[in-house]
Amino acid sequence: MTSKQQIKHIGIILDGNRRWAKKRGLPTLLGHKRGYEIMNKAAKWCARRGVGILTVYAFSSENWNRSEQEVNYLMDLFRQALGEKNIEKINQESIRIKIIGQIKRLPKDIQQLAAEAERKTKNNKRMIFNIGISYGGRPDIVEAVKKIINKKIPAKKITEDLINKNLWTQGQPDPDIIIRTSGEQRLSNFLTWQSAYSELFFIKKNWPEFTEQDLDEVISEYNQRGRRFGQ
């Protein structure tokens, strides 16, 4: 048994909202609503356990291919998540919001809400809450490379640390833990660069069923694992 390890960063792939709804004979959109509610709770659970960063995969760069009705509903949920009422609750927990992903693909009003949420929470110290909207791990790397090229940095000066600092997560420590719900066992373009040495946890429950106890069980199992980083 290993000793308790400090958890700096947890990533979660919020999968199974639609399956949760279908299983209960409910409209798909209600699954997303329930998933949004659990996402908010998960941020508080992580903050209260001393986790430094939580990154959630809320809407992938591929999710734009879903039906117009579903995409519009998800955009409305993001308006709610980034709205004044919810941001005030997040402020009370001293959580800092950061939106990562292809921000320019989002509707203008959501871009503005995202900027305002980041501004209002920028001085909060308890935890960083990265919300991936129109996020993809490969686009993240592509954009980092473009930034480096635009800065005219010579090839011999390009290092892993430099690339890390130009990702959307901007030099944050890599995730210690990545959780995926719904039973699927793949990362699906989530934190592709950052997840090189993450401990992976695949939970059979759909995301709307995820509980505080499930988080504690993941953390407990993580503390049993030995992380060698190739040594």
C-alpha cells in the first residue's frame, strides 16, 4: 500500500448523459440537464478535497456534429453555467473558472459570458475549474504549435515545457487522475498531451449517476497505485 498522494489535477470525461436519459425513458436533453447539475457538484466535491485543478470535458470539438436541437440546448446550459447566478455560487467556493477550447467557435454571447466568468473569478485561489467547451486534445496541440511559430521561436529552443506552456491549460500540472464514466474505455481526444502519465479510471455508471462516494472511491484507489513515471 502506498501513502496518500497529493492530487493536483483531476480530469473528467462527462460521458453517458444521453444513455442515462434513454434508460429511464426520458428525453435526451434532460440527461444533459442532470449532467450539468452533477458537473457543478463535482467542482465543489473536488475543491473540498483539496484538489488544485478540475478539468471537465463538457463539449468536444466533435460534438458540433450532433443535431441542431441538441447543440442549441447544450449552448443554453453553458449560458446557465456561466451566468451571473451560477458564477456567484462558484465565487462563494473560491473557485476560479477557465474556459478551454475553440472559444471562437462559440456563439458571441457565450464568448462574452466566458470572459466575464474568468474575470470575476480570477482572484479565487481554492481551485481552478477548467471547462472544456469545443475542446479537443489534438486541436489543443495544433494551436500550441501555431502560437510557437507565430512567436518565431527557433526549433532548437522548442521543448516539452514550452509546448506545455502554450496549450490551453497554459502550464498547469498534468492530471494525476482521469475519470471517464459510462463504461467506455478510451480518452476520445481529451487532454491528449497532458494525459501521458495520468492514472485512468473507467466507471460503469453514466455521468448523471456519479456521486461524491464514487469520487472518494477513485481517490482511495489512486492512493493504492504506485506512480513510477517510467522509472
